[in-house]
Amino acid sequence: MRYAVDRGLPVAVQGTGHATAAVAAEGGVLITTAGMSAVRIDAAARTAWVAAGTRWDQVVHAAAPAGLAPLSGSAPHVGAVSYTLGGGLGLLSRGFGYAADHVRSLDVVTADGRLRHVTPDREPDLFWALRGGRDNFGVVTSMAIDLMPVTVVYGGVLVFPAERAADVFAAYLEWTATVPDVMNSSIALIATPDCPSIPEPMRGRHTVQIRIAHAPGDPAEGERLVVPLRTLGPLMDTLRVLPYTEAGSIHNDPVAPGATESGTAMLGELGPAALDAVLALAGPHAPVPHVVELRHLGGGLARPPAVPNAVGNRDARHLLNVVSRIEHSGTGEIRRAHTRLFAAMAPWSTGGRFLNFMNGRDAAGQVRSAYSPADYERLTGLKAVYDPRNTFRLNHNIPPGRVPGGD
């Protein structure tokens, strides 16, 4: 950091490389933390110490023998620290809130080259900003987080033919209005390739998939809650009691990298007209193939954390995420398709977006929408304190603003 700042070089920070925001730049410095991989579990305190380059699957397997689980995401191969700093929307979030809500402390190297141990009582402004501000304020080298008393999850996926998308989406929205906070779910419209690794009912066709993760609680209650969805008659049903170490199989996110363009929007309450707009522009007959996912929010995600942080848009009821692989269509065609879709969804949008799902050409101009206006102003002020030269700018950038309390 001192080398970069002394020479006026911009700095990007990269953990596992899952996101595309942190990139090397001509005349810049890329700091990769992938080699800093370690986990320590304190079973009595129900906490984990996690080094900067650690992936969630390492934390999950380290915590499991103590009967504990982290608030990890759907993809266990994602870096734990960067995921958490961006908010952290995971498999257990409706019950417990965002991963950022359960951080105990952070070790961070700021733009002045200082290693700081940051807690709610020690540099509370920086502690607030890091949890939601991602890599705008320094290089986080480790974090201490809460673990949850979860060993198993009732979960899996229900798969339906895309021809029934309208009925399944409508039934899903009606169902989510009735479930308790411990029921986490999403619905996705996916075009799966025709290859042997894909299960036969899904291979080479468009499908609608409802992903389920019920925890904590009695798995029998989870099974009872999904009865209305099972009565729809899925092509495939993998719902069962899973050890949390196998929870990554629910979404079964691809591990191999791929070139994609994606967009995201936080939405309020939805009805038939909203579903019609999604299916008309991103359904199985759309000229550009997409993965379209609608995540059910609310519950613990809507509640303010015990220690406030910068994660915004807690009033949203759903999150819409659209991902398109560039090799299937040109980037220009994909971007036009995304623009049409999100314009059509504007009547149901809260105006916000989720930082960890921002990728693609327009991500830089959308950062402000991840926060409330007051929180964004506070973040720019703290940026002026901790990184006044905007050294950390090869990212989802928050530029320096007016120093808090200054003229």
C-alpha cells in the first residue's frame, strides 16, 4: 500500500476473482489475497476468525464439527471476506440477516499503509463503512464473525418445465407470502446445456427451478411448508435433509469461470403484471438466453442489525438478478435486452440494487443505488478521511466527498 500511495498508483483488491469489479489496470496495482487462507473456530464463543483469501467451503467444513455454520452464500467457492463486506446474502439470511450484520471485528490495511484492528468500539465509523462499503476503505486481511447453531438444512430444488413458468411463478409468489422467516428460497428460469453432467429431466431444455433452504428448525416443518409447491407436480424433486456442508448443492452454482453480463434490481411487492413483464422479456422464447432469478427477501434481512452498518435497501421484498453468458450473444445485444427488462420492471423497483450482484458495463454508475442517500453521503465523507486520494478506485467505487464535520 505504501509503495502504491507513494507513487500515486490506483489499487484493486481481489480475493478469489469471483467478481469482475477488481481488475488490474495499466499503471495500477492489483493486490490478491488468495494466498491468505486460514480459519480458526472458537466453538465456545460461536465465532470464526477468517483470513482474507478464505473461501466459504473452508469455513463451513471447519465449523461443522462444532455444530455451527457461517452465513455463507449459495456458492461455497466464493471468498468469505469480500462476500461479507458487500453485504452477504446467503442461504440462511431470512432467518439471521445479512452476513455483514454478524461481523465482530476486521483487520484492515488502509490507504496510509496502517494495519488497523477495527471493532464497534474501536474506530466505529470505519467499522460501519467497511460492512457494506466493500473494498473502498482498505484491504481487509481478516475478520471475526458469528457462527450459527445450524447443522442441517431441509433443502434442494424443485424443477418444472419452462412451459409452466407463468403458473409456477404465480404459485411461488403466493406461497412466499405465507412462509416463516426460516424458509429461504428463490425461483429461477434457466436454460441448461445438453451435456451428460446435467440430470436427464433438465438436460438441454429451459426449466423453472425453485430452490429451498429451511433452517434453523425442525426439518419436518420444512417438509410440511413445501407441500403447496410439490402439488404443482415437478419434473424433479431433490428436497431432503442435508448436512450444511452439502448446502452448496441446492443452487449448484458453476465453479468454472465464464464471461457474463449481469444486472440486478431490488423489488417491492409483485403481482401478475410483473411476472408477465419478466417472462415476456426474459422467458424461454427471449432471443437472448438468460438465467433469471428472483430471491425472496424480508425477514431478518429487513430488520436493522444490532450494530448498524452501511448495507442498504432493507425494505426490498425481492431481488431480481439476470445473468447472460457473453458467448451465447454479443455484449451489445445482451445489454439492450437487460435495459429493456429492467425498464419494464421499473414500476415494481425500489430504486435500489445489491452491491455484490453488480457486474457488467453499468455497474460503476449504479453504486449509489446500493445505499440510502444519507448513508451514501456518509460513506463519501469517510472515504475522504480514510482514502482522500481515492487510491481504492478500481472497484465499485465510492469517491471521496466532504469530510464529516468539515466546511
